[in-house]
Amino acid sequence: MNMLTEFHVGIDDTDSEKGGCTTYTATVLFQELLSRGFKPSDFPWLVRLNPNIPWKTRGNGALAVHFFVEEEQIEDVERVAIETVEKTTVASTIGTDPAVTFLKGQVPRALREYSTRALHDVLSVREARAVATIAGAEVNALMGVRGVIGSLAAIGAGLDAVEHTFEIIAYRIRENLGSPRRIDRESVELMNAKYEDGTFNNLDPESGRVLVSPHGLDPVLLGIRGYSPQHVLGAFNELKLCEEIERVMIFRTNQGTDAHFGKTRRAVDLKPHQSGILTGRVDDMPRVIRGGHVIFRLRDDSGLIDCAVYRPTGSLSMVARDLLPGDRVRVCGGVRGWREGTPTLNVEKFEVLHLVEEIEDVNPMCSACRGRCESMGRGQGLRCKKCGQRMDDAAKIQVRHERHLHPTIFVPPPRARRHLTKPDSTRTTISNGYLRVEDFQLRAEDYN
């Protein structure tokens, strides 16, 4: 009997603004290999990488599939993988750079460390090729070279060993691409009510917007995210679909885990397009600028940095307005650009660690009539506005105001969250026990 070895295939950048979807490419490949009798070692992985990369397409997702194969079958698997990527790639005039990476056997530490950095740093193709050589991975850039980074990082993500979630994605038939997606709204609301503890980001409570269905030319009809394959499958079965689907797949993913916030930063060290966490004190009163965006300065032991909380974050931007100088906060976000020559951290969520007292110096009340006193000029004491009584020795008094904030973690509403943002800081990954991946392979014809 021939020995089986685990074989990993990483895929990235088969989509563009004209359509396509890398998750669709991975689904087609996974189901093709499954139909040929190959045994999967895990669910396909949907790995979201650094969301601040400016040249990314949509959610900056890369994919990996994992199978047990015999040595003499590896060439067949590689051929099918490359053919599938070529067949499902949607070319773009501004650059679509599909890449496929192959790795046989155990994922080495160097590749896992590289994948971790891909969550919050900017990596080069040159470094990717160097890591691939160390790891013994074979990299195939089919057009440009940018996809090499993601295809390699997807294999090293180690989602089976770190905090993760799941997503079930249903894909449209070709004839419906570009037309409005047809899903019964009431069924989404009922599903959300039934599975609100096991799924997340189905609906936006502030606007009522349905979030399971995307927009654009890609083939995704809907995606439901949750904490176990059983939860997302059960939720999917509650929906009433008003159009035919081509195929369905469940992914293991790092979405909703805050994986891109694994790096603690200092203000002085932040560079463009990095993600991270900074802890410090609010240095000035928050400013509301044109468009309703809120800007405040954070000071840590290395210096100052501007923090921006944008209006589309809804309730998060309103909370940011209530911060006061001296409040101690932990901010999570990424640098997408520079304002006036200095980096600006785009805040995705923040935690209030300590609040200062809000104290206001006010004129006292008149002892005779309880009217409010006013100043008569420097060194001239106070006079009651109501009865005119003078108080030559009176001075302002301090009044403490109740703060509306309290120490906790503030997260934007679902419509304003990134793929990686954790919806609930207290939630951890549900233990899956032993799962047979084959038990969660769905047939489109069962839903049409």
C-alpha cells in the first residue's frame, strides 16, 4: 500500500473589479479533487490578510486546500490546480496576478511565521520567494507576481491550530452574474434570530441592512459566518433562496478573530499599511472634521499619533467624541495614509481602560436667591445676575460631571466592520472535536 502525504495548495488573486472570486476558484478545485477520490485533510481555508494593503482586491483573501495524496499523484493534483486557476481567473486591465503554491508534507515554522506577518505587515515578492525556498514550496505565478505572497501565506496560516471561525458560501449560476441577488429578506431575519448565538454579521441592527449578500459582479450569492460548521450549515438551511445556485462550500477562516491585531506597536514605529494595537492617553479634545469624522491624538511612551474614527463606523465615531484628554485607551487599527506628513491610525475598534473625571470650573450660586453669579472683572469678585448681591471673596467652584463612557471595548456596527474584526470580544472558538470534512460537502441540487 502506498503511503499518503498531506499536500497543500495555496491560491491568490484570481478576482478583479470585473468579477471573479478566489473563494470560488478554491471551491471548484476542492470539489474537483474530491470527485476524483482524493481525501481532504481539512476544510478549505479562507485566510484574510492585512486589510490595509492599498492594492488588494476587496477583502484581501487568499485560499488554501489540503488533501492526502500518494506521491505519484502529486503531478496530477498540480495540473488540476493550475488548470482550475486559469479557468476561473477573471482578467483585469489594471492587473490580476493569480498564483498557485504547492507544498508537500508538514508546514515549517518559517512559513507559519511568514503567514503571521502577512496579517499586519507589508511583504515583498522577493521575501515570499525566499521563504518558499526555505519551506520547500513550489511557487507558480501565472501572470503577474503579487499573488505569490497570498498563495504562500494561505498555506502557512495554521487555521487548524489558532482561533478561527467558519463561513458557508453559496455561488450563483453564470446566467445570473451581474443581476440583483434574490434572497428572501424575512428568512434572513428569522435565521438571524434563531442563530444569533452561533453566527455573526448577518444584519446591521442600526440600519437594518442585510449583510449576508454582497454586491458586485462576483459569483457569491451569500455567505454566513459563524463559530462552527454546524452553526453555519443550520443557518443556511433556514434561508429562502429565490434563485438557483451553482455550488456551496464551507470554509475554515480567520474572519472575526482580530488576527490582524496580533502585533503591539509604538506610535513612533508605525509605518504605512501596517495594522496593530497602540495603548496610550488621549492628548487633546477630539475634533469633528468635515464629513463627521472624529480625530484625536494618542500619546504613548514614544510620541504622538493621530487617530481617525470615520463617520461610517456609526456608533463608534459617536463614542470617540466623548473621549477626554487623559483618558487611557487601547486602539486597534491600521495606517492607510498620512495627514500633514504624519501617519494616521484608522481606528477599527478601541478599548477604554481608564477614564479621567470630567471637572468644570463654574461660578457659584448666590447664597441669597440661588441665582447664578457672574464675574465683575479680574480681581473684582462676583455679582448675582438675579438680585445683584456682590460677593467680593467668592471664587469659581469645581463641578464633577458624570461620564457617559465606561471602561469596555467599543466595536463598530456590523456594516462597518472589516472581515477580520472580532464581533464579540468575549467569544472564543467553539471546540469542533473530530470532524469529517466529507460530512459537510453540500450538493447544489439539494437547494434548487
